[in-house]
Amino acid sequence: MGRLQPDDEDCRSNPLAPADSGNTSDDGSTLNPAFLIELVRRMMTAFGPCGNVRKTFSTCEMECVTDTEHDTSMSGSQNEGFKQAQAELGTCGNLFEDAEDAGCILWDVTTIPEQASFLLTEAQLPAVLLLVLQSKCSDRLTEIVLGTLANLACHKGAAAHLLGVAGMQEAVLECFFASVHPPTLTEAARFLRVAVEAENACIASSPARLGSEQKDGEPEQAAAPGGDVSGWRGVVTTQPYASAVFARAAWILENSLSEPLVQHAADLVSALTCISAEGAASYVVEANMTASLKEALKAMTSQTLESSALDAVLRAMEAVCSVEGCAKAFSVDVEVVSTLLRILAPAVEDAGGECAVSAIIVLSCFAAVDDTVGRLVASDASIITLLINLAGKLHMEIEGTNVDDGNGGVAACAVLCAAFDEVYTSLVRESFQFDAFLAVAQGTRSLLDLQHNIPASVYQQVAVRLVRLLSQWLEIEQRGKENKQPLEHSITHHGQHLEVMVRTALAETSNTLNMEL
């Protein structure tokens, strides 16, 4: 199921309700309230035969029945709205199919703030959707209901009203724990994430329109502040449900090949862990989340190195790294580190991407606790060159949108510092690989250009290591000359005198370092 931002133009049109139809309200809004109520009424056929379900909607002061006769107290335009709705939707046939057709329209409609507000507060949609969930309906209808609920929860001010419906927590959690239908699990995970983030004042998920595609790089909608939704936070982050929620998310990540499902399971893990790394620590460890995320990383990189699902997995890895011991568990796995480095390669050609930014941030988390990342980077001159190029490009605007908030470039510098330390150590031991040092020396100019794009303290760390590394090479080179045993490749490289290049790089780096100091 694609994700659509709530302020996207496509999100604000409904092809099933053209401007000149009877479903357009008198005040010019997108849909007539009567049409929306008819849709809600059709949803009710999922848990009762046609004509047996009766419910009063105060907005239009009408009794919701399923024949074509409407309350005489309704206005002419409202009656016309019902007639138009029934003409488009047809009469009750297969109960589940009838409810699904109406539900698909409601799923789309709930991306529109005005219509969502009406359905939420006056058309009693949450109560109807809850009854549908409790009726053990079809997998498809359950998916539609959960997606519609998640869309409603995304809108400003809606979370408190929606999440306070008695019985909603139990019904959604039962779907999350018991369903084996990937689309249903996808929407259940998305709903749980929205519920948690709405209270935590994080970034909420965006409404999802049926059949739409998410636009890369677009900012997501901010969650509505305020509102008492502590019930959701309490249920999914404390026992007895917390362990089960983390375990279920871990199972999905380890076993699913569905990209939307993996994406939203990973987003849920990120949201739960971001609430409190300390509070989530025991559940993350108990669920063996690091092993599950490793499997998800492997699965999501088997076909492509840039996708929303892969980015979600990387962000979940970053969040889990805040739990003590998890970063170490990731970093010592050479396959994981190599996979992350592989994600970076395509980004150099197209000036970076969201997955590249996320991958380099995760690598910097690894480098902070273990030397595996530094050793692997230092052993391959091409990776050093890639990181030097990437550090600058992560700050560039990509197709008019800045995909990096500065953390990517800083993280790249942190990984480079770890690699420079390893190259320096090999120089001291006089067992270094010449190609690795040459890559650093040749990339000095690009690194110096970073001083205006990254914090001064970060640039200083890079510059100090460069000075130390270049100075150490010159010292070894000088000793070799005195002993008449110059270093291999030290005289020329592609027609350029290497010593001159190193001395020039050292002088320029030292000057910028003095300026920073």
C-alpha cells in the first residue's frame, strides 16, 4: 500500500465524487455529508444482514437503514446525496463486498482533513469500524478498517478522540498478534506506530490512499500535540503486551518478504524504542531484535539498495543501537558492515539518497563501539575514496530537496576518522597498504572543502587526524631516505611526486586547522 502525504494535491481529489455530482455539498466542500453517511452505513452491512442494523446519526437526524427510503426530515440535497450514493454503490449484494467497496472510498476520503473530521466526530465512523473488527470479518475488510483508522489518527486533534474508543486497543492488538495476512499486519503495525507517536510528539505517519505511491523525500505530517492517548503508549510499552509487541515485530522482520509490512514493522520498532531506549532495552534484547533486523537487512538488499522498506530497517537499526550492547552486536558482524558499505556505492553517482544517509549514520554508531568498520574501510582504498566523496555530496540538494539534515555528513566524517586511525596505526607499524594512504592523500582537497559544511568541532577531528597521518608518512619517508631505503611508490604516482603532494596537503590542512583553533 503506497503512502501519500496529506498535503499532496492528488490526496485532495476524489474521482468518485466529481464536482458536479449530487455528492458535492452546498458549501462547496468535496463530499456531501449524506454521501459519507451512506458509506458508513454500507460498512455496517459487514456485521449484520441488510436491514437488520439500525443506528441513529445525529448529524442528519436520520435513522440509518439499508433500503432506499430516507427520513423525511432530511433536506432535499441530503436525500439527493443518498440517492446518488446508492446509484454509484448499488444495492446490497454480497455483504462483505458491499462493505469493502464503501470502505475503500472511506480509506481514500480519510486523507482529507475536513472529511476525516466529519467522519470522526459526527458520523460515528470509529465506532462502526470497531464493530466491523469485532465481527471477525474478511482479511480484506480488516485491512481496510485498520488503514482507515490509521489515516484518521494522523490528522491533527484526531488521535485523542479516536484512540479513546473503548475496546479499540484490544481489537487492533488482536489483529496484530493473530493475523497472518500481510496487508492486514501492515496496517495494524502502521496504526500502532501512529498511536504511539501521536502521544510522543514525534513525526506521525501520513494518511495512506488506496493504490498510491509515497513520494521520496517529502516530509511527513507532524503529530497532533496534546490529547490523552496514554492508553496506547501504556499498552504497547508495558507488560503484559510490550514483550508480545516487540516479539511480533521481530518475527515479522525476520520472516516477511513483503516490503510494506517490513517497512511498517521497522517503523513501529523505531517508534517504540525512541520513546525510551532504557525502557525498551529488555524487550529489544528478549525479542533478539538485532538478529531480526539483520535478516530484514539481508532481505531488503537482495533486490535493491534504495527503498522505503530498506530505509525503515536502517532507521530501526539506528534506534536499536541506542540500547546497550546492540551496536556492538551489529558491528562485529562483517556481513552487516559490508552490506551497509555496499548501500553507499550508488549514492555517490546520484548525490546520495535516504538509504545512504541512514546507512552511514548506522555505520557511525558501529564505529563508536568497535573497530570493525574502521578496519574494513581502511583495507579498501575504493571505500575510502567513496566516503570522502559521499561526505560532501550528502549536503547537496537532490532534485530540489535537501535529503540530509547534516547528520549524514557528520556521520561520514566519523567513519572516516575511524578509518584514518586504522591507517595511522598501520603506518606506525610500517605494515600499511600504500593504496589506502594514497586515497587519503588524494582526497585531502575534498576533505578541506568540508570545513564550511560541517560543525567546526567535527572538521577539527578530521583535520587533526589528517595532519597526524600525513606527518607520520613524511617521517617514515624521511627515515627511509636517511637509511637509503625509500618507501615503495614514494617517488612518483601517475607522474606526480608523492612527497610534494603530501607536504602540500599537510600545509593546507594545518592552515585550516589553525584557523579553526
